[in-house]
Amino acid sequence: MLNLRGKSILALVATCVLSGLLAGAIGWQAVSSIRHYLGTSLARNLTLLNRERIVAPVQRELALSLRLAKSELVRQWLLDEGNAAKKTLAFREAESFRRDFTDRSYFLISALSNNYYFNDDKSAFDDSPRYRLVPNLDKDQWFFTTIAETELFNVNVDIDVSLKLTKIWLNVIVEDNGRKIGLVGSGLDLTDFLRRFVDQAEPGITPIILDGKGAIQAHPDYSLIAYNSATKEAAAEHSVFGLLERPQDADLARDALADAAGHPGGVRLFEAEFHGKPHIVAVSYIPELHWHVLTAVDLAVAELVDLSLLIPAMFAAAALLISVGFGFSFAVNRLVFRPLAKLTLSARAMAAGNYSVALPPSSGDEIGALTDAFASMVAKVQGHTEELEETVKSRTHDLVLANRKMALAHKQIHDSIAYASLIQRAILPERSLAAAFGDEHFVLWRPRDVVGGDFYIFCQQDGRYLLGVADCAGHGVAGACMTMLGHAAIELAIAEAGMDDPAGILARTDQALRAMLGSGHHPHGVATHMEAGLVYVDQAAGQAVFAGAKIALYWNCGEEVGSIKGARRALAERRPGQFANEAVPLRNDTVFYLTTDGLLDQSGGDKGFGFGTTRFTEWVQQQAGRRVTEQQRWFESSLAEWQGENPQRDDITLLCVRFAEPN
């Protein structure tokens, strides 16, 4: 129990901690507000920055493509494609543009012959058609759709199957008196474009480029890009709406895209969930390209606030609280605790029989009044003490002798039981289990007394294992003695029946116990039976075999929880039992549980009922899929919570082992 000084210090510490927690909560709320503000500002500014970074290079390429489309030499050649002189002049004109295009490439397509011409700096100049576009081929539909539907130009992300190129294509219509006679333009390498405008994003920041319909044109995840979306409808998974799981977020996104398109150059902000995580989203529209620039910021991941800057402030606040605490402690100690300590020392000396010790001088406060009252009490106690001392002396000698004999007997009993516990633990395969399974097993072994009647079994040989638990009748020393007989009988049975036959082991153990205990009648109330459950696991065969004597096997494999009951009779009962093997398929990550009735019969809960098999099965179900080490902590804490203040009624043993599916 804490003294007054300790209680005061505890109260002071609690006050400081409470103040610190309150200040921390307020500070964290402020940091969260700042983080949200900074995230919003970052999303807006990055969107505007990316917009400018995209507009400049793409506008430049588009402007060059528009100039090439208006070239009189190109138009004249497209009208007379077979004229060699016009062809030479047209390609000389196109070559002059190629040196200015960023990708050093251009294409010319005749809408009259459907011939496709292409040149870049990676191959020698060629003025002959690379291939001819066919109307009924899917890979060529983009051209015919563009000629039919595009008024002046479009920007399209697509894969040219024939040329084996993936680019952002700038397609510009060539007209002759209102008639569409061809298509010219250039392209930007998609990989380089994504690296410059998408892949450089910081953690927690996802830049995305969308077309006017919301189809994804650029994304850090290349698999989400909607290729050829300018000429065909993009699938849902390749649009921004496919990234939003909640319907209300998709509606917000549609409104934001429409609003941004109506206010080019501005930024529309909204909040939505991407992949189940809240994001702040900013959208801006590029009317020249008919594209939207979108930036999604994950506040939980993006480095918006340098929390290391808060560390000095936290240390300063902690130092201030500690200084205040020390000042308060010093004042209270000088004014209250020091006089009380002196009075306490005098009281202890007098309690020890030294009544000659002087009390501290009296003062005019409450401590002084306490000193005067204590002095009056001491005088009365001293008189009574002197009268009792003679009587006590006459009886003390006999009492001392009796206490010595009792202490000696108690020590002998305690030493014997401790030695018995050491011997009992020596037969448990604790190290073998740890070496075989490591963190994939745990054993909850709790004798009701120092020693008990429960033990567990483990054998292994070439990837095959035999696991089991046993519960001998009785507790304490009697139960521990029975465990030695039961362990010896099971060891003998395993040697004779083999570890792959749990039912045979139980039957042979039953015979051995009966032979050890004799066939005569035992005194009334003396129980000699033993309950046991054994499971044999062949990991290579992917199968387990179980047999039990009043002990069941439980298992879960993440999806299913099952159990097999043991035989109705225990070993060495008056009438022999019948034991049978039952096979259990060894599925992936199967966890086996074997428990004695000490856990199942443990009283607890609000009404003090026994735990029971139904509640244990629910426990096993709740732990499906969790790591064994986590299950151990959960079982121990849950058992303690269930037991509460109720005493342990019996020895408790719970063995848990996880087996992976064989390769």
C-alpha cells in the first residue's frame, strides 16, 4: 500500500499525465487540421503544376502537327498520291517537321488510299507505305472512326500493332475544301511521358490524366490505362469511376469533371475513397487537349507535416511538467512530509519498545495537535506494555520451539513437492516441441497445485508426428504419481504399437496401466483412471489420425472448425473401453487443439458456470487464421478474464500446433 508521499506523488503524476494527454489530443487535432489544409493545398497546387507540365509539351507537339496538316505541299500530294514530284516535296516538308517533333517521328495517312506512312530517327527514311489500313480490322478502326467523327484533331493513347509502338498520338485532320483527305501528326513515347509526369510522384500522391469521359490516359499503374479511348468506349476498370468503390464518390467525380470542364484553368476539389482509403482529390481541365488532370492525396501516407519538428516542443512541455512536479513535491515535502516523517520515526521507535525517544516539538498546526495526542497515547500504552511483558515472556519460549518445528516440517514438505515438480517437468517434451515447431505451437500447462495430474506427449520421426495430452485422476502429489505411471505406460505402448496407430497406443496403454495397478479393488474414493487424446500427423501424406479416451480433438483451417470426440471410457476404468482411429485431412495451415477437462470445467463468467465445449469451439472459431503466438496470448488473457476471482478447479493443459499443407 502506498504511503501518503507516494499517493501525493501518484496524484501529481496522474495530473501531469492527464494534462499531457489533453494537450496531446488538442495538439493532434491541430496537426490533423493542418494536415488536411496542407493536403488540400498540395492537391490543388500539384494539379495546377501538372497541368502546366502537360500542356506545354503536348501543345507544342499539337501546334507543329496542326502546321503540318495545313501544309500546301502535303495537301497537294494527298490529292495526287501517285505523283512522284509532289511526293518528294511533301516528304521533304514532313522531314523538316520531324526534326522539331520531340519524338523525332511523324505519320501521314491518306484517306483516299488508306496508305499509312511513318518515319522516325530509329530507322532509315522510307517514303513507301508501311501498311494499308483495312476498314474491317479492329486494329485499324481508330483511323476510320477518327476520320468520321473528329472535326480537327484528337489526342489518343494507343498501341500501333503493326509498328509495335505505344504512344500518345496527336491526330490532325487534313482537309481540302471541307473534304477530309488524310490524317497527319506525331506521337509522344508513353513510357517517357509517364516517367516525366506520373512516376515522379511522392508517396501518398497519385497523379492521373483523364480524357473528357473519365477514361484513364496516364496512371502510375500502367495496367489501368484505357488505350484507344478516343475512338471507343473505355471499360469501367479503365476509368476513374472504376477506381471509386462507393457510388456517391463516383457521383462526386462526375460533378467535379463537369465543373472543371466548365471552368478551364480552375481546380475543383472533393473527397473520396480510392481502394478503401480516404483521399483529397483535385481536378483541372485542359481544353486544348480535352483532358482532365487529377491529383489524389492520401493524408495518411503523404508527408505533409514533418512530425520531427514537434519533438522539441514535446520535450519542452515534458520538461516544464517535470519542473512543476519537482517544485510542488519539494514544497509539500518540506511543509508536510518532513514533520510527519519525524513523528513516524518516533512512533516506530516507541512501537519497538523504546519509550525514551523524544517526540518532535509541537507546532501550532494540525501536525502539532497530532503529536500531542500521540504523546498522551504513548504514556498509556507504556503502562500496559510493562504489565504484559512478564506474561508474554513466560509463554514465548514454548511458542518459539513450536514455530521452529512447524517451519522445519513445512520446509521439508515444500522441498519434496518442489523436487517432485522438477521430476514431473523433466518428462514433458517442452524442448522437443520448441525445436520441431518453434512459434507454430504453444502449450498451456497449469497444474492446480505445484504438481498435478496432467501431462502432454510428443514424438517425431521423418516428418511424422505424434501429439497428445493426458489427464490422470487426482491432483497434487497423487496426480503427479499417476502421471509417472501413465507416461511410462504410453511410452511402452508407443514402442509396441507404433506412433502411427493412436487407437492401438490407447488400447496398449490401458492394458499396461491395469497391469501396473493390479486387478484388486482399490479403497473407496481412490481413482486410478486416465483420460488421453492422441493425434498422429503425416505431413507428407497430408493426413492426420486421431483417437481419444474422453478427450476430443479440435481443429481449424481458417475456413472451417471441426472436432472429433474421444471414446466414452477412460483408460484403466473398471470396464475396458473401445478406441478407434478417425482420419482428418491435413489442409493448408491446419491448427490442432487438444485440451484436458480442466479448461472445459473451469468455472467463471458472471454466473460461475463451467466453461464447456461449446464456448471452447467458439474460441477456436474466433482465432481462425491468426498466428499461433497471437492465439497463445489471446487464450491466456481470455481464460484469465473468464476465471476472474474463481479458484482453479483442476489441472489445465492446452496443446496447440499449426501444420502447413504439404508441398
